Amino acid sequence: MAGSVTAAGLLAACGSNTGRSSSGGGDTIEQWYHAYGEAGVQQAVERYAKAYDKATVHVQWNPGDYDSKIASALAASNGPDVFESTLRVDMVRSKQIVSLDDLLGDARSDFTESVLASHTVDGQVYGIPQSVDMQMLFYRKSLLQKAGVQPPSSVDELIDAARKLTTTKVKGLFLGNDGGVGVLAGPLLWSAGLDYLTPDHKVGFDDPLAAESAGKLRQLFTSNSLLLGAPADWSDPSAFIQGLTAMQWTGLWTVPAVQKALGDDFGVLPWPALNGAGKASVPFGAYGSMVNAKSKKIDAAKAYVQWLWVERGDYQQDFDLSYGFHIPARKSLAAKADKLKSGPAADAVRFVQDLGKPQNPPPWTAKMQLAMSDALNKIVRSGGDATAELKTASTSVQTELKRLYG
């Protein structure tokens, strides 16, 4: 189960499209999920739906390219009443979804602030967060101890640690087979005290520090201390477990597998700060439950969302922790979860609550992401001029911002 786009990419499609209906009365509500890969999730969400007695809820399970399917359904008039998604400002501007601000009540303060903010546009909440997936840096304690290396607390310390940990058989660091280009755009900016965008909807990385931060990733890429061409990419812990790398950037979802293989011989860290102006950070993704503005049963759909994702804490905890390894969006539920009370999992919860940043904030569109990815690819993998490439990306992002905000 995954709340972020990258984590969702790990999951194999399962189940069928048939779904099941609840035995409730009143309206019939259509609810869509993407096809989670963990065994039992489909049966669980069907069980929740069946328990609702104010309406009949039909669950549709959607293997394959869910994001494209839900986008097409929302653009047409045959979409579901309730569905899960990450929030994009385009959905709000196109009036595809309705505000759910009135559903939170006293529970608002119980949601992790940064997670709720990732489902908020112009001060209005449009999705009730279901679960949180996040990424962080894993390190092998014994290998660091053997090399006399302390867990790095700055980008320069990370570069130095990767160099010292590299041997003829083990690379110091694995950030993905693309050198981290695909997953580290946000952490690179946050480490320098910057962001994708400013609060007043301007480009947030048109700054020399952004070029400096990207240059550090280029330095790592050319240092011979990065693992490249691993059998599995960053989202799989195989390289770390098999001892191909002493440190790896990967996700919370890998903790059970790493613990099974390595026991207590690993720790986790956020991406470190570049300078005094920046902060350590972890990116997270969170699917939220949303209501289709074209639904003919908006009030009934909202009532169901409130029941399931605001009132039924037992179902929320079951959804997050019984079939995979994820952080509940509610602070009180995360605090009660035994699986998250100690070790690296507890560190992950703390990282999200104290240092978490949405990997794809609502105003950050697909076109903006493509512009940033192109720039980082040219800088890190091809040695392009960081200042010039980020300036090109900035221009593209500014064009998108003008389209969205005028």
C-alpha cells in the first residue's frame, strides 16, 4: 500500500474490477481504489464499505494505470463518487473535486500538519489523508563503525562518508540507478533552504544555492562512490540487504524486509542539510479520499468519507498497518501503533512529523516536474551548467504558474 506515486510504482496489480457492495440502504456510492499490492487490502476496503449502513457502497478495484484512469473519469461525467488520489491544483481549478473542510471538525489538529497541507489548496482541504509513505536514508551501522564514519548530518559529510565507505566490493551510497535524479529534487532544494515554489506562487529555486545543491549531486555521481546499475532500483532494498552498498536512499515500506535480513544492524536518517539556511528533510506522499464534484450524491459521498477517514480510527489503523508498513496520517493513531513505537520506524514517524515535505505539493504540476527532471538529468548525469539548466527549468515553471494563478 502506498501513498506516494513512487511507492505506488512498486506494487503489483492484484484483484479484480468487480468490487463488492455494502449492505447499507439509501444512496448507492461508487468508490475507487488503485490496486494495492499487499494481500488483504482489497478485502479490507470492501469490509469497511459493507459495514457502512447509511448508503450502499460499491468498491471498484483498478489495476493498471490508475492515475490516467481517474483523470479521464473526472474529465468525463462517469467518474466515481469517492476516489483516492494525490491532490493537484488543476483538479481544484477545473472544479473536479469539492472542498471537504467541513468534515474535519475537532480531528483537524490530529492530522500531521504537513500531510494535511499536501491536500490543501488556497486554505481549503480537498482530500482526507488515508496513509503516509516516505523516503529516507538507510545506513549499515557495522560498516560505518568499521570505517570510522559517523552518520552524516550535512551534505558534505554524506559525500565524505560515501567516499570512505567505498571499497572494492561495496559502494558507499545508492540513490537509484539514475544517481538520485528521479527522487531527490525536493531534498536538494530543502537542504539549501529553498523549495519548489514560494507561498505567493513564485519559482522557489531561482537561486544560486539551488545550483550549488545540484552540483553536490553531480559531485557524488562522478565520485566513484555511488552504486549505479544495481539489479533493482532505489525503491527495493536488495542492494542494501545484499551488501552492495553501505547506505541507500529508499522508503519506509522496506523496513520489515531490512529488519528481517539485518536485524538491528541499520539506522535511518533524513536527507541532510546543505548549509545553515537549509534543513534536513524527508519527502512523503499521501493518498487522500476525495469527492467528485460531478457526483449526483455529493452529500452522501461526503458523509461516507467522514465516517471512514475521520470517525473510524480503527479502520484507518487497520488500513495503514495490517497489510503493509505505513504511517497513519493521524498523529494519535501513529502514536498508538506498536509497529511504529521503536527503532527506525519510530524515527520515520518523527521525521515526517518534524521534517516532512510533500514530494509533489498540489501546485507542482506534471509539466513543472518534467522541467525540473530534465534540468537535473542534464546537470547530474551529463555535466550541464547547473545555473543555466535551472534557469531554463525556472522559466518553464513560471509559465505554468502564470497559467494557474495569472
